[in-house]
Amino acid sequence: MTTNFGLLVSAAAKWESMAGELQKVESRYGETVQTITMGDNWSGVSAGVARTKFTATRYEYAAAQKQAKAIASLLRGAHEQLTDLKAKLESARDDAVAAGMTVSGEGRVAFDHARLTPAERSAYLYGGARATAVSPGRGDGDGTRGCVGSADTGFRQPGGGDPPPRALTATSAQHEEVLGDFEDFVRTVRARTGAEG
């Protein structure tokens, strides 16, 4: 519960900055390198091949910008979801403590024997009251803690949800295979966040 989720927002800002820098490189590339093949000074097969290659390179710069923005959006979404789950976990812990339970640093919930008077402790241990108490290690804390773990795993593993599998790990040779999935992901993130672009 002490994890600083604000680092996700900082990382997202850096990815957005990266997208801005890639846009500058793309523009500079288009104005300097790509224009070499546009004039009358270079013609023939080599000019055609170069034009195709230069266009593909510029496209990669544009695609990298989209990917950087999508990663930033993914990190912001992870921050939002994990912050919400942390608040729910803290609330569940507070509710358990208020109900007479103890909660370990690992989130295990158990009945708090220390709060009992000697008579209550005797009734609890020998009078059957034990059967009605929460069993050690069970309770809402486990369910909420599990949600946080599942969310974290989903952010880190391909196929764990957004982004689509391979979208963040694809090589440039696989670019065409995953581009459609990645663009779909970007559209769903924009729809969830209200972002434009």
C-alpha cells in the first residue's frame, strides 16, 4: 500500500514528450531527407526505390508517435485503476479493523483476540463463538488485494488486456500485422479518456 503510483504519471509524461520529439524528427526528416527524391535532380530506378524507402521511414516515425502516445495513455489508465483499487483496499482494511479484525502487512485478515475481555476470549476459544468468526487469512481484504494483483499482471503481460498482444513488443517487420490492433487500441483508449487525435 506504499507504492507510489505517481511514477506512472511521470512515465506517461515522458512518453508524451517522446511523441513530441519524434514529431520533430519526422518533420525534419520530411523536410530534408525525403525531399531529396522529390526534385528533378534525381531520377531513375534508384530514385524510385529511395522514395519508397524514405516514405516508409517517415511512416515509421509517425507510427512511433502514435505508439508513444498510446503507451502514455496506458500508463495513465494503469495509474487511475491502481489508485482506485488502492483506495478500495484501504477502505476494506479500515472496515475490517472497525469490525474487530486485524489486517497484516500482506493483507491477511484475522479475528483480533487482543480486543477481547478474558470472559469473551474464553467464550471465543471454548464456547463455539470461534466458528462464527472470520477464518484467518480470509475476508474482503483478500478479494480486493487479488483485484490489485490481477490489474498489475494485466498491465505487464501481453494478452492481459489492453494493449493487444504484441502491439508493444512487435518488431518493425511485424508492424503491418499489429498496426490494425494497435490503432483499435488507441481508439478505445481515446473513447475511454475522451482524448482526441
